[in-house]
Amino acid sequence: MRYLLGVDLGTSGTKTVLFDENGQTIASKTIEYPLLQPKNGWAEQDPKCWYDATINSIKAVLTESKVNNHDVVALSIAGQMHGLVMLDKNGKVLRNAILWCDARTQKQCDEITTLVGKKRLIEINANPALTGFTAPKILWVRENEPEIYKQCATILLPKDYVRYMLTGQKAQEISDASGTNLLDITKRQWSQEILDKLSIDKSLLPPLVDSEAIAGTITKEIAELTGLKEGTIVAGGAGDNAAAALGTGVCKEGDAFVTLGTSGVIFAHTNKPAIDPLGRVHTFCAAVKNSWTAMSCTLAAGLSLRWMRDELYSKEKLEEEAKGEDVYNLMTAKASDIPLGSDGLIYLPYLMGERSPVLDANARGVFFGLSAMHTKAHMTRAVLEGITLSQRHNLEVLHEMEIVPKNLTACGGGARSPFWRQLLADILKCKIVTTTSKEGPALGAAILAGVAAGIFPSVEEGCKKLVILSDQSSQEDKVASAKYDDVYKLYSFLYPTMRPAFAKLATLRDKLDGCETEKYKLVTDVEFERYGKVIDDIPASKIVELLETTPLTDGTDYVASSSILETEEMLPIMQNQVFGGLKVQIGFCNGHNKALNALEYHRNAELNVAANDALLMVAPMTSVHDGIIDTNDVEIFKVKKGQAVLFYETTLHYAPCVAPGEDHFRMAVVLPKDTNTNKPENVPSSGESGCLTHNNKWLYAHKDSNEGKSGVTTGRLIGENLTV
């Protein structure tokens, strides 16, 4: 009998499982290690902990099983993704690894989005820049620990570091590398374009290796430490979810799994790279050659039910434990007595913010429709339904990408509940199946090891042999499914409706907590959506570079058309990508303005690109009453260096103001050509046309401003000047 080792390198511990070639578990050992949190929101680990846990857990399962080491033919590792491990030229670890759950890198994510462009980044990497991913971590170290960055010779992911320690060979495996923000997902290779724009030397990144490929062999030193035979094959391995997919048999077109652990994931296999242009779900390379996966993540799926257990069922939990029973069974039994739809109670499962598909850290959990008739049992059913509806939300994004799974394999704690499996079948409108094995990632890693060793001719054959479906399956109930369609319509309406309220709640929380907050709202905030949007797919960094050469005046100066900015490269980009073919003029505005004395709007949109932080003062057209605007309606937003902001046609605005910490502002201004020329000879004395000061500009001026004193416009601002 031949044997395979699957190592599951997680955040809380490493689990090593010894399987025979038929997939039977022979021995298993888990070794835990600490999570380091030196600051709020930071998450680090010492890579030595992973190495020690791997060595000791391998040794433990070999000792327990008494298997001859010559019969252990191969191993591979399924690993926590996105972590940053930095080595010097001698292979020594330079600092603790920064983990997937570390949240310190939002600034670097914004930088990546600006440098590469959100649209272009998604086109290449299939994902937006997220704090969890590796590239922002690299930029953070470069900016905050330059001495460490200078010493860095190699960048590895957690499991790839452990494999290097086992074999002496450096490589990054393809499915795991997908989560770095540095991979060209379609071409399955490092993106030179992204690396160049981020100024990251490609030599820092080791060669890529396929998941089932031989990535090295066990060294003599490791053989002595573990009991393995020297020369034992080590496969490339896979990221944790990619390995879990194989461990549940998801390895071909039409396959997908849904996991209901702490988080909720739908993970679908596809034979072609399907990319969501909005970045609502992740697309990664699969652990199967020339294949890809699309993955959603609901952050608080099972966590919502655990919260309810701990907070509302604490008494029952103790009572059930005393009887040797699981309180979750009691909770689902109570929920099953409640009618479908929970008598009009809907739950939004955003306890930890949300990843997919809304990407909103400010979102929070909501019971909508709560009334005096509702009981704890109603709330329990609403939670179960809400979690499942969130999976429907993600599944519909996959459908938009033309990924339509035929069956869904349920795994995780929720898969053991017949009630929850039926909810999944009814709400997701498909058959739900389960597997007999509970070793997901470790089994997936073992399958890859088996392919590398030649036990299985392919990953698909390995899955076919080792992954066994159970007889526990659930079919869609058509009547129930139709009713859930109506529930889902309201569920999917609630988040966009409440999104502005979530943003305001986040600000309120910070104030109540005494946290330092931005004095001004940001142009990325929800509140700005009524005025315009941030444009990501233009070379803003190049515009900033050009603007920094413009002369700075004592006051506020506007140049309508600038030779510095109207380059052969820039004009076509602005005309075609931003203004849909309309001819434009690219000018600039700079100076030391700190007050609002006028507001204007145009017949067409206006683009502003900030060369440094500045403040934008805006108001909606609904603020105009009989040609008068009250300055109380004006809102102030901060635009950061490198951001490109498009004002809608009806947005009232004027010259930017100096932001806190700055002594001037520089802003590129792009408008349709001739906007600020051809001043009308005769300006009517009343009505909107009375505010027409140029070919494309309506102006409302404060009485104390130069514009107001000149009598050019009859549009007026009332109230005191807004000074910042």
C-alpha cells in the first residue's frame, strides 16, 4: 500500500493527515500556534511556527501509523493565502509574516488602484486591490520598513515558504500566486505591467509552478527530522480554497462547492477565465492545469448563527451540552417550526462588514421587519435564511459571468444540517450534495501529491477515486423556491437602500468611540455618489507628474488649455475613455484658495485630477430655488493626490480649496473644448440663462465675490462665505 501526506497550513494551526492511496485517513495531527497582533488591525505570524508545526505533525502521524517511510511516496501543502514572507539573499526570514487577515494596507491599496487603475487591475489580475492580498503588504514594508525591504531577495507565500524549507527549492504555486494582485490570471504568469507600475523587481518573485507538479524533494536534513525518506516527492500544493475544492471533488466545468463555516464561500470551477468587471467576486487560477475558479466570500455566514447561539441561546447551550446534545440541532428544530420567510422578518448577515458581492467594510447586520409577534425562533430562521440568501446574491454574480453550476457540494458545519441543506436547495435552486470525507484541504493536497507521484494520471482521476459522495442530498422544492424568489427580491433591495445609512453609522461609531476621523468626507464615500464618481482607468500618476511642473500663483489661477497637459498621449485618453469621443481641453487650476464664493455647473461633465490633497465644495442642483443657492446646502469632500474625479453635469462646484496639511492645491481640469471661451455678448437679466457666463457655464456668485460685484450673473449665493 502506498501513502500520501496532505498538510493543511492554516492560521490557527497546521493539520497533517496521512492517507492511503484509496483516500482512507490513517492518522492525523494538528499543532496550533499563536496569532500575533502588535497593533489593532494587524495580524502576523512567525514563519518558524509553520515550519516547526509541519515537521512535528509529519513526525507524529508517521510515528502513530507505524507506516514504512518508503511507502510514503509524496506530500503537498494546502496553505493560508496572501501572506507575505520576505527572505534575504541567504534564505533567512527578515520579519514576521503579514497575514491574509491583516488590515493595515488600505493606503497601499489606494496607491495600487491609482497606479494601475481599478479597471486595468481587474482586467489583468481579475481582482481589485484588497487589504488581504500580498502586493499591498509589499508596498507597506517598502514605505514603512525600507531597511528590511532593501535586504529582501525573495518573496514567498506561507505554504511556499514551508515547501522551500522542506526541499531547498524556491517556487510559487499558481493558485496561491493568484491572490497576490501581481499575477496575470488569464496568462497564468507574473504580470510585468503591474510589477512595473508598482516598481517591484520581478527577481523578488520565484518561478511559478503548477499545483500537481513536482516542486522538489525532501532533503536529507528534513528526512532525519521527520522520519520521511530522503527524496520523497513534494508537489506544488495549492491555496486553501483551491485545495478544498479538490477535497470535495470540484475539479471540472459545472462543479462548485458551498461551505458554511465561519464565513460562507461559493467556489466554482471553470475551463475559461471568467472575470467580473466590478470585482465583486474573486477569480483565481485553479489547482487543475489550464483551469480557473470563481469564488465569493460572505464574511459572517456561520458566524451569524454562532453569534445567535452565544447571545440568545446560552442557557439552552448549557442544557444541551449536559444531555450530550448539540444546541445547533435545537436551534434548527425551532426554526423549522416557523413558516417560510419568517413571517416577514429578513436578516442581513453583515456582522463583520462584507466582502462579496458588496465589498463594504461599513455594512452591518440588520433584522428588517422585526415586530412584536416575532419570537427567538423567528429570528433563528431569519438568520438561517439570510445567510443562504447572501449565497444566492453571490451565485447570481457567477451567473452573470456565465458560470452556472449543475450541482453544489455542501461542506463545513452547515452541511451536516438537513434543514440548512434544504434551504440551500430551495433558495439556490439546485441540487445539494455532500461528501463522506471531512478532510477538505488536506485531502485536496494529498490528491495533488498523488498526481505528482504518478499514483493518479490526473487531478480529475484522483478526485474521482478519493472523493466519495454521501447519500445525504437535497432537491429543490419548486413551490418553496418560488416563494423564496419573492423574499430574495426584497432582500437584494435592502443593502443598496441602506448603504448610505451604513456609511453614516460608521462615522457615528468613530465619533462615539472618540476616534480621530477625517474632518471632511472623501470622494470615495457613499455620500459623493450623487455628485460624481472616481475614474480609475486613466494614467492619473502621469498627470500628477506633469502638474507638479506647473507654476504656482499667489492667488488662484485657471488655465483653460495647457500645453503641459494636452500631450499626444493624454488628449486621446481623455476624449475617448472619459468623454466618449467628445473633443476636450485639458487645463489646470492652482493656488491658495480657502473660501467658497461661487458655484457653477456645465452642460457636460467635468474631470478633476488632483496633484495633491485638496477640498472640493459641491452642492446638488436641487439646492437652486428661484436662482438662489443657500450655502448651507454645500458639502465638502476631500480628494487625495492621484485621484481622478468626474463631476456629473448637474453638480454645482467651483475652484478647489486647500486641504489641511497643504499650503496650496494643484488640479488638472478637463472639460469639453471651448467651455470657457466665447463669452455671450448679451447676458439676459433674469432666469437660468442669466447665469450663463460662458458657452457652457452657469454661475451663482456670492455678493462679496468679484463675480458678484461685476454683475456678470444674476444667480446668487446667500449666507456667509464658507472658509476652510
